[in-house]
Amino acid sequence: MSLRNLKVLICDDHALIREGLKRILLDTGKADHVGEVTTAEEAVAAVRREAWDIVILDINLGRRSGLDVLKEIKAEFPRLPILILSVYPEEQFALRVIRAGANGYLNKNLATKVLIEAIRQVLAGGQYLSPKVAEQLVNAVKQPAGQPLHAALSDREDEVLRLIAIGRTVGEIARQLDLSVKTVSTYRSIVLRKLGMENNAQLMRYAQEHKLGGW
């Protein structure tokens, strides 16, 4: 597919990020229509309502994880290319989103040429992987036993861990993820068990050591 006259959907709850991406796409002549949505619900509705060439999806969407939205959209539209956008460094989160079905992973501090190259690769039927992420994938296949403990967490468990790591309480996490306090407490207990820890202080130290949750 030509990188001209593209129809691109951007889903991000930060207006400055949306505007920056939109300007790149329009000013470089790569897109002639850029849609903008701010919530998970709006993103799902938009892809059901009309056809898009590619979706750029933020990993953090308030009450719902971008990973949940990614999986929901891919279940209905498996051929729709989706690039995940995140503030997390790629070494922390890229493998998880690629395994969840994303066609590529971009950090929000990306350069214009990186965005354009990612779109080019994805629309050509491939995946956008930086050299660092490609190496991680190879190592993960070769040395699965050498992965950190948190690599064994489910997507939701990983999300709860990262929120605990930045000091969120169970109640705050429940509100953000639109879950019950009991459900979040269960996820917390599972995370503690899988990581072999006993309390939030230990989880926060672990997160700091592994540079999770914005440390």
C-alpha cells in the first residue's frame, strides 16, 4: 500500500500527542484523513463504524488498558494494522504488546522518520521492531528460562504491578481500571505469589530494580 492518502485513526487521551501525530501525518503528506478519539470505547466504536488503513493506539487509556482494546479490535478486525504508542521504554513493554497482537511498538518520544518507517513496514505486511526489540524477541525464544519473574505475569497482572509501583492504592487502581476492589486485591495477591513477595514495599523495590512503572 502506498504511503499516501492514508486514513489513520489516533487513539490517545492527550491532546498534545494527538495533535503532534496528526501534524506529522498531514504535513508529510502521508495521510489525508486523520481521525481522533480519546477513550477505549470511542476507539472500538470508530473501527466498527468505518474502515481505517492503520490505528495508532495509546497503551494507557484511563479506565481500560490499551492492551484490552488491542485484543478486542484484533478479535473483530485481525487484519487491521495497529501500532501501540507508550511512554514506557521499549525494553519494558514492547515484547508484551507484540505478543498481544500489535503490529509495532512506538515510544512517545519518537522522531518523525521513525513513525513513517513504522507505518511503511506495517502496511507492507510486516511488523515494526526496533533492533533492540528484535534482539529481545530472539533472546526470549532462545532463553525463556532467563526471563525476569514479571515476564510470567498476565497482561492485567503486569498492569496492576506497574500501578502499585507508582504508589497507587488498591482503591485507586480499581477506579482506574473499572474493576472491583476485590478483583484488584486478587490480582495483587497473584502478583505477590508469582514474584515471591509479601507486600507492596517489596513490589516497589522490584519495580525500581527492573525500571518498571516509570522508575
